[in-house]
Amino acid sequence: MTSVYATPTDLADRLSPPYAIPAGYDEDDLLLKASEVIEDHTQGRAEWLWNNDEWQDGGSTADARASVTRATVDQVEFWVEVGPEHDVSGLRGSLVGGRLQVHPVAGTLAPRAERTLRLAGLYWLGTAVG
């Protein structure tokens, strides 16, 4: 089971001013689902960080954990903007057959979350860990 990488307080502190969690949405549930997305895109690195205080070389994992928290909140903010259905339905784009029509649709991972994870060295780019 994936840990939850951010709290409602983290969400309130980082959420950009024009955004608010829509009525009817449960912040804890959104944070859990966002944590699952972050876990998937880090291929286990986020969960490992959450359960370890030191890297194998003895360095602190605190900065990397803070990046995971920021990315988790960024993911929720993305859903507030584009809607969580983009993750649920897995939409990447659309295509209509007759008289070709292509409509770009938001991806699964929030661009800010991807950037945060990539800069922290946590974004999975197709290489094995360990």
C-alpha cells in the first residue's frame, strides 16, 4: 500500500491562490490518489524515501522527501485545474475518424509534479533502481 506523501496542511500551504479544492471532494482521498500517481512515476523511489531516513551513502533523505510532498500537492492542484477524470480514464488525446480531429488532453502526471520529481532525481526515466 502506498503511503500518503502530503497532508491537508501541506496542500493548503502550497496550493496556488486561485485554486481551491472543489466542494464534494475529500482532501485526504485526493492526497492518497495523488500519492499513488507519484509512486507510480517514481517506480518505488517515493515509497522507499518515505520509509528510510538515510540514503545508502548515509546522506539525509529529507530534501528528496520534501520534493515528493511538493509533487503530490502539485498533482492535486493539477486535478483541480483539469479534473481528476484525466487520470481515471487515462486520456492522452483524442482522435475522431471522419474528417480527422485531434484534441490534446492533459496527461496523467502534472507538469509541475514531473519537473519537481525530475529535478530531485526521482522521476523514473526507464532505468532500473539498484
